[in-house]
Amino acid sequence: MNNRLAVTGTERRVFGLLKRRAKAKGRIGLAFSGDQIAVAVLSNDGGPPVLERCELLPVDAAGGAEAMTAAMRAAVLPRLPVSVVLRPEDYQLALVEAPDVPPAELRAAMRWRLKEAIDFRVEDAVIDVFDVPSQKRSGQGRMLYAVAARRSAVAGYAAALATVPTLDVVDVPELCLRNIASALPEAADGVALLHCGEASATFVLVRGATFYFARQLNLNATQRLVAGRAAGAPLDSADVVLELQRSLDYYERHFDQPPITQIVISAGGPQAQALATELNRDTGFDVGVLDLNSVLSCTQPVDPATQRACLLAVGAAMRAERRSL
């Protein structure tokens, strides 16, 4: 299988909004959440990438697209390509067997595969796919991750960012996390990155630059783990351990890879450290907490709270591909 994601670094474009441009010396990542917009500006002038800007911008959540447009205008962004990250409610991700059709017919055929896999009308979805490495199980067909984004959400981002002429990518959180995980020193031997967001949490498994697997974490478990310690409640990592073990078992069994024993937690602050301590105790794995200051060259140190809020924007800015998804 031609694994574009790991080998050539090019992927299919479906959510692209502009024509391809000459290679730029950096990228901007944007992630919308409630009444804030996370902004990350990454420059790359031939040397190691530099995180030039990482901040949260306020936006009037009740103001809709006009408020977001005003916030973008006030942000005074440099003229670099822009990636915007879909929110969890904007899309669904499914691991499906690829239909046996010519490449030009793949997306149309994938719509039929997704009809029963998503909870909104497939006719209202923008579809894209990206490859994962060949699975080793006997009789297992070629597998793909299919992204079904709500067409209304994609159109909404395009409208809200109408004043940003360099917007060219609509991305998904899983691939943004892939970009960050691949930059970790632990990635060489394989690493599981756990990102705890406000409304969801996600595991991604990578080895080197290769994306293998993603799993959404149970929301209730995430809320107990992230918020429970701050409220003084006992921290129960049992649900996280179970989901993590399922993910690692799948990775080892289906891809015939050596075990991953290193876990990195992306959420900043004392809650992340508490969760790392619990997981280390309950799994015996090497569990650490992500610090973007040690992964990227930053013009100014980024505090843990900002790291957590801006992580997906940073991952979007780290995209090396010039095509969506």
C-alpha cells in the first residue's frame, strides 16, 4: 500500500479552500472554542521551526461569524497559509475498509460505507480519507480513516474567515495531534499522546512520523480525571487505563508492531501531572507531561494553561503537507 501519510507526506485534498501556493515559510493554526480563538504562528525558514506566537483571542460567542471575522481582523495575522481545526461536533472519524474502486471513485463509494457509521445525513457531509499502514491480520483488507465533516461547519469556517485570504486547510484534531506526537523524542520508539480537551479527549498512536491509530476517550471519564482532582475528589484512572490498553492491544495485534510503553499527556497544569502519576502507577508505563517549550523553539515561554488551550492550533501550524487532510 502506498502510505502517503508516512512516506510521501502528501494526502488527499477535500476541504481545501484555495489553490495550491508556492511553499511558504511557515503556517498559522486556528482553533475555535466557545468564546476564544486559539492562534499559533509557526515560522520555518529552512531551519528548525519556531513558534513565534501562541495565544488566545477573545471572541463574542453570540456574535456568530461576524464576531469571528472581527476577531481575525483584529489579530493582524502575518501573510502565511492558514489551517483551521474542526471542533469535535463538526465531524466524525471512522476506520473503514476501503472499497475496491478506482481512486477517482473512492470518495463517492465511501459515502455508502459511512451511511451507518455517522449520526447525520451523509448527503450533508464533506468526505475525505487518509491512509494508515498495512494491517498484518490475515484476510484484512486495506483500511482507511474516513472523515465526514458537516458541510455547514466547513462553510461556516469559510465565511467566518473570509478576511483571511491565505486559508487553505481545514484540518482534524487527530492529525494535528499526530504532528505534535511525531515531534516528540519518544516517537522514535512509538508513543501514545493523550490530549484532554474541554469537551473530549483523544489518544493518538504514532511511531516516527507514521500515524497508526486514534481513539476517542469516554467523555465522562475525561471530566472526572481532569476536573476531579481540582475539586479535591479522588482521581480514578481506571477508564483511561482500559481505553489505553484497548488502543495499544489493537496497535500491536493489527500492525504487528513492538509494544508502545511511553505515554505523553498534553493537558497542562497540576491535573495533567496528577493523571500522569496515576497512569504510571496503574500501567507501569513511562508516563510524562507534554511541554511545548521543550519540543519547539519558542520565542517566548508558553505557560501550561496556554499550551493546553492552544495545542490543536499549534499542531495545525505544524502541518507539513500543503493539502487538506
